[in-house]
Amino acid sequence: MKIEALVRQPIFEVTRRAVMGFSSPGHGYRPYRAYTNVASYGDMLFTHTDCLPEQRDLTALWYLCDRWDVEWGGETVFYDANDELMCAVRPRPGRLVVFDGAIKHAGRAPNRICYTPRYTFAIKFERVAIG
Ligand SMILES: O=C(O)CCC(=O)C(=O)O
Ligand SMILES: [Fe+2]
């Protein structure tokens, strides 16, 4: 999605406010990319990072679902430097998670009993000097 169009949407204002909480004196965040992920049972979503550690980008991830059964799986999982699980975020209607893009993570495909696609909407922010 074009960033100029995104910033006019109500979802962006909510996202911006959440991301603002990570600002520090002299530094803010600027959106540079936004897109939707879709995954269904059997898909393979690879473990990755969204930026290099020194970049300190943030990823804002919305779970776009009307409902999400706990048995459907499809969590976003986060790993430490030893590839141990630190955290799993369960899709939930309207949930937003904001995280440091340098943390290793992966979306997980839904389980076999899930007949609905798993949609997430990602907005990537770069750290910028302000003032
Ligand atoms: O859909 C997810 O849970 C993760 C998406 C993601 O990691 C990304 O878009 O960079
Ligand atoms: Fe990612």
C-alpha cells in the first residue's frame, strides 16, 4: 500500500499513537512500507528479522480477523539470540503488536481445522532524528 494513502486512514492514526510511545528525545519514527500478509494451512512462513540491529526500525503488526479460535494456531513467535522462544502472540481481532524489527520472528500458518485465511497487516517504521 502507498504510504501517502495509508497515512490518511484511521488505522494509521491508531498505529502512529502506539509507535509514538517508543520515541525518545530527538528521535521519532517514519513509516516507509506497508503490506498485507496472508497465510493458510500448509503455508511455510520463514523465521526472519525486519531490519539490522543498528537500524532500530519498528514493525507494527495488525491481526485482521473477525474471530480467531485458539485451536487455529497462527501465532507470531519471537526468538532470543539462542533461537529459544521468548514470546508468542496469538491472533486476535483488532490486536496490534509493535516490536523491534531486529528481533527474530516468524508468523505461523494456521492449523488444519482453520478454514479461514490468516491476514496480518504490517507497517514498517524507520527511526529518524527529529527537531
Ligand atoms: O504475520 C506475521 O505474524 C508476521 C509478519 C511479518 O513478520 C512481517 O510482515 O514482516
Ligand atoms: Fe517480519
